[in-house]
Amino acid sequence: MTGQRPEPFVNADSEVYWAATKESRLVLQECADCGHLDLMPRHVCPKCWSANRTWTDAVGTGTVHSFSIVHRAPLPVFREDCPYVVALIDLAEGPRIMTNIVGDGALEVVIGDRVEVCFEDRGEAKVPQFRLARAGGGS
Ligand SMILES: [Zn+2]
């Protein structure tokens, strides 16, 4: 957990998203016209092209859609973390996020596991990641 990990690139479309993660909140964009929920911050709705966008808090839970275990780091700064998990999570609200699964048992993840959001300090920012949310003990 040392080194200079890349920090998020913040632009006009994503500044609300990254401001929320600094408060350990995961937010989704909602279209005020058609109600479509979306995760990648952008200035128009990908479903109806409306620019009438709002933000809403996600509950921070989801299920593992797919994952990969990385054994060879793409950048030297991630080398000490290998092996680590990159995953696609289907959030409770519907949108899918690419993220890491971290914490106890992360390498034993299976598709369909329930997960909950946590946040990694990354310089001035916080990056959403997920932990397994298995109910008490056993495997
Ligand atoms: Zn829309």
C-alpha cells in the first residue's frame, strides 16, 4: 500500500462524483427526464440524451458479475499488491462498476458473491473499492 498510485482524473463531468467519494459516498447519476441510473459520469443521459442530470447516493452494495486475478502488475506501483482482484460489480441499483475487491478472502471471490463498498485513500482522492460481504464465519 505504498508508492505513488495514480489519482483519479477529475473533469467537469466527474467532479461531483469524486467530491462524494472524498466523503466515502458512492453516487450515481440519474436522468431527471427518463429516470435512467448510470455510473460513468457524463453530461448527457446515454439512454435519452437529456442533459437534465442529477446525483443520487448508492446504497454501496452489489454482486460480483465477473472478475480476474492479476498476477503481473501493469505498473510497477501495483507490483507489491499482486495477486489482486479486478472485478465487475453489479450495484444494487443496476449500474455496473469496474473496481477491485480487497480485504479478507478477496482472492477466494466467486461470481455472484455479495460485496460492499469501501474507499482507498489515493492522494487527495478516495477510490471506491469493494469487500466481500459474506455473513459471519465459514466459507
Ligand atoms: Zn434519460
